[in-house]
Amino acid sequence: MIIYPSIDKLLDQVDSRYSLAVLAAKRAHQLEDGDVELLNKYESPRTIGKAFEEIADDKIEIDPNSILLEKEAERVEEEKKEEK
């Protein structure tokens, strides 16, 4: 259950629960892969919680011009993992 940040605050930043879930999951994976943390301090120790906090703080947003399809994004991620 999400306690902080509140779902209402998150939905102020992202227009749907589905978009919020996808955005948070993608950001959590980036954090797990070693991407730079965008906040100085986090309440949550988990990457998904950190992703939600970054979204609530308006550090992460959906790119409306992105044309990268889900299958293509998965392929890119797999290629990154294979390179490591």
C-alpha cells in the first residue's frame, strides 16, 4: 500500500493510474540498473517507492512525444542487460 506520497498527489502529476504504474515501474527499473537518484532524500528504501517520490516531486514525467513501443522498449532493455 502506498502511504507516501499519496495517490492523489501522484495523480496530480500523471493523468491515469495505468500511466502512473507504467511510469513508476520503468523508473524503478532504471534505479535498479544504477541510474542517478533525483532526490537528496527518500522516505522509501525500495526503488518503486523512490520512483513514486520522484514522480510526486515532479522530477519524472511522461514524454507525450515518445513513440517507443512497449515491445521495442523491452528489446532495448534486453540488449542493455546482454551488454553488461
